[in-house]
Amino acid sequence: MFKHILVPVDGSPTSMQAVAKAAGLAKAFGSALTAIYVIDPYPFTGVGTDFAYGQAQYLNAATAEANDAIKAAREQLESDGLAVQTRVVESHTAWRGILETATAIGADLVVMGSHGRRGLEKLVLGSVAQRVLAHATLPVLVVRD
């Protein structure tokens, strides 16, 4: 039914629950798996040397966090006996990076976690899962805590 499953991760327990669901689906359908982490390479606005230094620090920290999250997803999937491709993707918004990657790799399902933020927290931080659902042209399975 599903030939290629995309699993966006962020290192959270919720995203690891999505990895577990994706593993079960991949086993059931013999699907290929790709796990990604999306980094926004330009989260700052500003000019000058202070901006450049802050940008370099941010990218180093974001890349280290991405590599840790991808490693955890890969280890979990491989321990389930599954092969997985991994990528760290750069995009100005996480939801757009997820959907562009899904198109690029020919994914036919996205399995992702949702933190279930509400109220002011949702207003300030947004909902990546909600935006993926709003813009997706392929099925999306949202895993909640």
C-alpha cells in the first residue's frame, strides 16, 4: 500500500513514537523509509559581525541536534531490522522542508509526531503538523502523545 514513508524527527519523545509507528507500517507493507530533520538555516535577521557569529553558533548547534535526532531514529529503525535513509534538510520553514522532501523522494506517506500545543504556546510556536496537513497532497499520519 505505501511504498516510501517519510518520517520527520525533531529528537522529541513524540517524534520517536512516530518513528515506531512508521517502523510498524514499513514492516507491514515492505516500505522504504526516510527519516529527516529540518533545519532553518536563516532564523536570524540582522547585519554585522555579531549576526555572523550568532549565525555560525546557531548552525553548529542545530546541526549537532539534527545529527543526534537522526542517529536516534536510525538506531531505532535498524534495531527493528529495517533499512533507513537519513537526511538533514535545510528549509526556511519545517513544514515546507518536510513536504518538499516528500516530493523529492517520492514518498507516499508522512508519519510525524505532534506535540499538541494549544493556546498561546501554539500561537507563538506554531504547529508544524497542522501546516503539513494543510498543505499536503499525500496522506499524513499524525502521532500524538
